[in-house]
Amino acid sequence: MKKQNITTILFDLDGTLINTNELIISSFLHTLDYYFPNKYGRDDVLPFMGPPLEESFQKVSPDTVDEMIKRYRAFNLENHDLLVTEFEGVYETVKTLYENGYKLAIVSTKTRNVVLKGLKLTNLDEFFDVVITLDEVEHAKPHPEPIEKALEELGASADETVMVGDNHHDILAGKNAGTYSAGVAWSAKGREHLAGFEPDFMLERMADLLEVVGVGH
């Protein structure tokens, strides 16, 4: 990994900084089991991780999308603090970047209240003044709009930015917006899945990001 002229780092939240995999899988299974008892297993819901809920439920049952989202979100909020943990090395890495003056933002396909809850629970909220969620945009990742909005608020340029995420939506959004992209090897969908989308960097652990941007070198 060679040092780039990177001043700005955008992070996806779920599955990248915080481990919400169990929460998300449980929320999908809870919801789908209500409408389609015993039809869906853990592996069946992995493809639903990443895209907005509406997109996922639309594929399953177009007529009940709104009520499915409602049921999902109720369960998700209720069990959030029980099931969410921070990935190893995340807090220390983000803190180091923050203290070294990097511009940081969250770019997520979740709603704002859930994102803020996750940041607060893992004490990451103090490092992020800019948080772009589904509520602030018309188009979710992989559309470049969320990244462009974050860059605008940070006063940053795409060619000095890296988008870090656990999903191909993150990698493609970075490419579409003209930023660097970094995949995380701990993605629930697997390292190989992400590597197929050719991110500029693959982080085996979060601290690898410090090397990518050149902190401490």
C-alpha cells in the first residue's frame, strides 16, 4: 500500500465501523418470518445487507413494503444496543485520524436516527460532525450523491478522498464519485465478493487505513 495524498475519509457505518451484522440479520429474519414463516434462512438475507430496506423488501413482496419496513425498524431499534458491537481497532484508528486533522464523515444507507444511535453507542459520535444518511439524499449509494454531499459539507475534493466500506455499493459509489475506495476484509459478504469490485485498497484490519493515508510515516 502506498501513501496517497488523502485528506478526507468517508466511512460506511454498519459492517464497516460497527458490527451490526447480527442485528441486521436478526431484523430481516424477524420480519420475513412474520410474512413468510420458515422460508428464509441466514444465507438468504445476506444479499439484503447494504441496499436501502425499500429496495430489498420490494424484491420480496412489493405490496407490503411499507409495513415490512415498519416491522423491521421497530425490532431493529428495540434490539440495537443488545446486538451492536464495535469492530476491533476502529475507535483507536478513527481517533488517530481525527487527531491528525483528517476530514471525516459517515455516509450510510440507514436512516439518521439509527446511524446516530450506533455512533453514540460506540463513542464514535465525537469524531463525526458530518453524517450523511438516507434522510439527506434522494439517491442512495452506489449513486454518487451521498458522497458528493459529504464532500460539499467537508469542503473536500474527490481526488483527495477515500470511501471505506464493507459492501460493493460503497466501492461503486466511490468510483462513481471519483474518490479512492477501500474495502474491509471483515465484510459479512466476504473478502472475495468485495475484491471482485476492485477497490483501490483492501483493509485486513482497520489500522491498515493509517498506512494507506500515511499517518505515522
